[in-house]
Amino acid sequence: MRGCFGFFFYIIITIWVLFAFLLFVAIRSWAFDRQFYLDVADNDAVYNAFREEGLPEFLAELKVNGQQVLDPSSTAFPALVEATQAILPTDYLRTTTVGLVDNLFNFFENPQTGLTLNVDLTPIKASLGGAQGDAFASTYIRALETCATSALVPTDKLPTCKPAGVSDDEILAVVSDYKAGFVNSIPDTWNLAEDANMNWDGLPNVSLIEGLQTAFTVTATVTFAIWLLNAIIGGSGFKGLLMWMGGMLFLPALIVLLMGASFSGSLLDAISSDIIRDTTTSNLQASTQVQESVTLVILDALKRIGTGFLTTGSIALGVSLVLYIFGAIMRRPNRMVDVGAYYDSSHPIRPL
């Protein structure tokens, strides 16, 4: 009767509690780990993809003082992209992104300090205002074609063609003035969170990371209590207790282990194919290099996620087997049976 009641208690409550806790442990191993995101942000493939495809799209929409910097259909647009790529090296992009990740986790550790996601723009201003900016202006002007109709050199945006009768030096002077005004309009730092309009003073002065650890401790305690209670209900003696605890943990642990194993092999290949197919059929029409870069970053992250599930499932499965086997090999305690006084009338010797 106890075993039947313990089985129903396990099916209705305990198995779900154990499975949810193991998922929590597996996800916690990477989702709230600063180093996991730093490793993703430290991958050059992300920035190569941005420089290759993301940057041209950004420049195509870039406006200064309400004016579009340059029409992407202009023959000089590739020169603008090339020059901008020169002032946004991979090292700068990686350092900036890693700094943003650190600032985000600093906010998680102390919310009352507010969320500050500053991007240092001084290297960009220095590059545009220095020799790289001058080289960009010269390269840009050489890429311009002669205007089909009479036109003047605009002063509020980059010229898209060379007006007839205007020398390259004259156009260079106008572009240099425009470049100088553009550089002066760039702030030294750009806070990505300044438009959030959040009142950070209302947040509790408690680390969210420590709060997560507290939640984990409480969850672990409740899970163990339910697990132990179910084993006491279903098992008889210490031997039955161990066997029930090991047996109940086996199925949730096996499922988590198989989930981790699914993040390798054929599943990763399928995800890789889906990424390439979706990128190819999208409006971005990304190049092969971008597809490979983005795929590499995603697959690296998935491998880390899969490792978390594999590790959690393996440890839990090992604990399950140890508990069950240890309980199975234990000897049952000796039982003393009291049968009372025995009397058989057919026995030749009768008690007095």
C-alpha cells in the first residue's frame, strides 16, 4: 500500500519537481554566468560579420542633422564603407562589447547604481579627425564620378559627384569641413541606456546575482525535502529509502542527459543548415563569410549550453545509480519473530 501511494505521489509531484530543478541547475550553469557572455562577445566572427554586412546597412540609414550622409546607390558609397571599416577595427568593437557585458553584470550585482552602457567614441573621433580621416576624404573624392548635370558642391552633406569645373582640392576642402563638423557633433561617450527613462532609485539594494543564489538554495532545499518525503512514503527502512531515492532520480536525470546530448551531432548540423538557409532567403542576402561567422558563434554558444545539460544530467544520473545500487546491496536487517507457546497434542512429550 505504501509503495502504491509513493508511486502516485512520484508521478503527480516528485518527478516534475526533480526535472524542473535539474533544468534550473543546467540553465544556471551558463545563463547567469558572466564568462559565458564574455566568451561569446570575444569571438571575432561577430565583428567580422558586422563589418561585412551590418556596417553598410547602418551607413545607408545614417543621418546627420536630419540629412542622409550618403545615398547607398551612389558610386562613392563603397568608399564610405571602406573608410568607416578602417576606423572601426575588430579590436575596438570587441573591447566595446566586452565592456558593455561587464557593465550589464555590474548592474545585476548592484541595481541601485543604475544601468550604464557607455560606448567610448573618442577613438572614432580621433581617427576621423586625424590621418585616417584625411585619407578617407581623399579616397572618397577619387571615387566620385563627374556630375551629369551642372551642380554645386553641397556643404551640408557629402557630395555624390564631382561638379564640372571644380577641382579635387576644392571638393576636398568642402568634404574636410563637413568631416570636421561631423566629428564635432560626435559625443565622447554614448550611453545606450540613456533613453530608458528608468528610476533606478526604486530598485532594491540587493544583488540580483546573490538573489539568484538564494533562490537556488531555497529551490534545492524544497526539492530535496519532497524527494526525501516521497522516498520515506514509498520505501521501508534505510535500504528502501536509498533505492526509492535513486530510482526516482533516474528518469529526470536521463532526460536532462539526453537533452544535453541532443546539442551535438545531427542537431547542430540541422541548426547550422537552418541558419544558412534563413540568412540566404532573408532580405539581408548575407555573404558566405557572414553566414559562416554567425553560424560559428551560435554553434559555439549551443555547445556550451549542451555541456551544461550534459554535466548536470551525468552527475544526477551517477547519484541515482549510486543510491540505488548501494541500497540494493545492503542486507535487510534481521527480524525477530515471536511465535508464542507451541503445543502439539500428537507429540510424545507433553509439557507438565
